[in-house]
Amino acid sequence: MRTAAKQERLDRIELRLTPKEWALRLADEMRLRSCQADFLKVIAKGTYRGLPYVKPFYALIEQAKARVPGPNPEDARARNQLERQLRTEFHALKVLIATINEIMTRKAETISLKVALKLSTIHSMILQDAFGRTRRGAANWIKENNTSKLNEEECQSILMELAAFTNVSFAPTFSDGLPLDGMHLRLHSLIEGWAEEMTVLIMDILAHQTAVQIIQEKYFDAHPILFRDVEAKVRKTIQTVHEAVAIFNEYLQGCAGATSDRGLQEQHDGVSPATWDHEAHPAIDIEAIQKEAGMAAKRVADKWVRDAKETAITDMLEEPDEREDLVWQRLRQEAGVSTHRK
């Protein structure tokens, strides 16, 4: 009797829940599990109408009946309109949760791989730049000391071999063409390419992370809606981004110092130095990118909401009753549970 009374009390509470409150309960159920696969395995052991993203539809139908109980045709029309409104609102929130989880999973995985490649590239740049500086130093030393131990032919041979490496550097390079308005045409360096591509990746992941926060605050009372493993992937990706940028900025600072030292040596040798252009190669400022990502995040969030609402309205035009068995069977098959319907 106590269990029955408790269930009856729970049913009365659920009868008054709003579409948003049902969506929050769905998010809670999702985040109780470590990932989507575990979530599906758990809910597939219940019943179709007990699914956390199906049960609200039936509860909202009953709520509409309770709120507009009259037998007149006008009451029936008002009841049907309220029922569709409540179910469409919940469905839009449900679609929004599912879509954002899917997008953020793909986004975190894709950007994580690209950032890992960028990390590999910057490590290679650092090693090759150091390699090039070492070769230049060796070449200069041989030029100054070649007469003591080596004959002229041997020295020239070594210098020719080292010449292939003396320009292995990722500092800015200049064209050998004629000056244009007193300025050399600077070639687009690998550093610029790396920084530009990395900035795009940073903007992308931060804009999407901020978009999730906007959605959570505006539509879910700041309640988290990502599966815990998706949330962890996004957090890890952003951490990797910060690590890559820290390495790049440190390398950039080192390059500026090394180029300055090289310029002094070239001036000593009577050569016009190629100075380091600090304005052309500023350090990557993640905080500044985060501010710029705010506008992009709003556009992303608005599109997610617009698409979710359109999907919900379209889906509500096709009543799900006749599809109930098919949807239930597919879910249980996906979860690896017996297809016997309860």
C-alpha cells in the first residue's frame, strides 16, 4: 500500500511538470551514466512508455486533459492545441539535447586530432629551426678556421653540403626581388600558416563550448545537458589547445631572440639582417579569441534552437503511435538487449 501511495503521489507530481522540467529530468538521467551507450543499456531494460524521452509525451497528454476537461467541441479543440503545444515544446528541447551532444562529440574528436597534428608540427618546427641554426654556426666556424686543418677543396665540399641546411628556419623570409615602395615582399612563412590554422581551431571549439553554455543558461536553467564523457572530451580538447598555444608562444619568443642575435652577427659580417617582425608574428592570445568567439557562439546557438524547433514542429505532424513498436525494437537492438517487447 505504501508503494502504491508513493507511486500515486509521484504520478500527481509528474502530471504538473512542464516540458522544460521533463527535459531537465531527461538530462539528469543521461548524466547518471558515464556515456550514451551505458544510458541506452539501462533504459532499454525498462518499457517503451517508461523511456525518459518518451514518458513525457504521454504525461503531457494527460496534463492537457486535466487542464482543459470540458466535453464541448471548443474544449476539445483547445485541449488538442494545448496538448500539441506541450509535446512540441518538450520534443524541441529533447532534439536540442540530442543534437548538441552529437555535434559536440564530433567537434571534440575532430579538433582534438587536428590539434594533435599541430602539436607534432610545432615540435618539428622547433627541432628543424634549431637544426638550421646549428648548421649556420658550423658553416661560419669552418669559414673562419678552414685553412688550419683542411685544404680548400675539402672546405668547399663541406660548405656546399651545409648550405642546404643553413636556411632551415621558420623565421620570416624575404623575397630577393626588387623593393616595392621601399619594402621587401615577405613570403608567407610556415609560422603564419600554423598560427592562422590554429586560431581557426581555437575559435571553433571555444565558440561551440560557449554556445552550449548559452543554450544551458537560456533553456535549461544553467543545467548541464552533455553526457559526461562528451563533456570530458570537450574539456580535454580545450586543455590540449592551451598546451599547444603555450608551446607555440614560447617558441615564438625564442625565435625573436634568436633572430635578433643572428641580425647582430650579420651586421658584424657586413650583411643586411632580416629582422624579426613582431607585429607580423604576434603571440596567440586565447583570451582575445574567446571574446571574438562570443558572437560566433550566439549564431551557433541560434541555429541549434531554430533547427530543433523546426524538427519538433515537423515531427508533431506525424503522430508516433503507429511507429511505437518499430522505434522500441530498434532501440533494444542498438543496446544489445532482447527484442522481446515488454
